[in-house]
Amino acid sequence: MGVLTPGTTQLKVSKTWAGEVTETEVQVQLYKNGEPEGSAVALNEENGWTHTFEQLPVVDTIQQAQGNVYEIKEVGEADGIIT
């Protein structure tokens, strides 16, 4: 019998500007189950203000009953407001 390996998913983030673009770059942070995961990523004109986080484990172990919850926030964001 083979070893069971948890599946993975991906999550894409895009920055959409309302009005004139006033920044050259923004930083976004991936969170897994409420905790920062990895380093912040830059979104800018060069990458089309888009990034895809790949190979995110759906669960950390086969025994994990509930899947991981992923969220992306802009660095400086609190309660949906950028400070």
C-alpha cells in the first residue's frame, strides 16, 4: 500500500486600484489558520499586480479533520482597512 500524501491548492491575489495608482508596490502576506506563512510578497506593475501562492497544503497531515484556512492581507491592513 502507498503512502497517503495530503493534497495541495493554490491561491491567487490581484491588486485592483480604485482611481489613480499612487503606489509603485504593495506588499501582501499569506496567512494559514490565522498565522503568517512565509515572507510578504511584492505586487507591482512588473508582475501585473498579481501573485499566485502555490503548493499550499489542504491539510498538514492526513489525520487533520479540518482543512487549513488561507487568507491574504495587504501589509498594514487591519479589519479590511489599509493603514
